Amino acid sequence: MNKADLISAIAAESGLNKADAKKAVDAFVATVTKALKEGDKVSLIGFGTFSVTERSARTGINPATKATISIPAKKAAKFKPGAELADAIK
């Protein structure tokens, strides 16, 4: 499912028109992104939790050349599904 499919599904499920559903999806994505940039967690009870995790710097191996490379530290977004979501997809 891509963003357009998600907007159509939300519009059908909620009774909103597609323009309002698009605004809702865009607002959700922007709000979650802003919260994660600020270091906050976003918890949706029953659905899951979005958070930021820090990956430390490490060394790796380039598979093509077998040369050792340095991989810098970075932050990554993480999603942990809630119990209800996990049970629903079993």
C-alpha cells in the first residue's frame, strides 16, 4: 500500500473526502516527524510506538572489495508494534 492507497482507504473508512484524508495523513506524518526530531516518543496505545534510536559508529567490510570501512554513528527511526496490532496480524 502506498500513500495514495492509504489516503483512499482512510477516506473510505472514515467518510472523509480524499482531500481531507490527505490533509490528515500529511498532518500525522509531519507531527510524528517533528516529535522524533525533537527526541520525543510517539505512542499510540494498541497500535505501537515510534521512537529514535542511536546507532554507534562501527567498522564494516565492503562486500565488493573486502576493504574495511568506517560506518559513522547515526540516529534511526524505530517502530515497535503494540500488542493489539501484533495480535491482529497473527
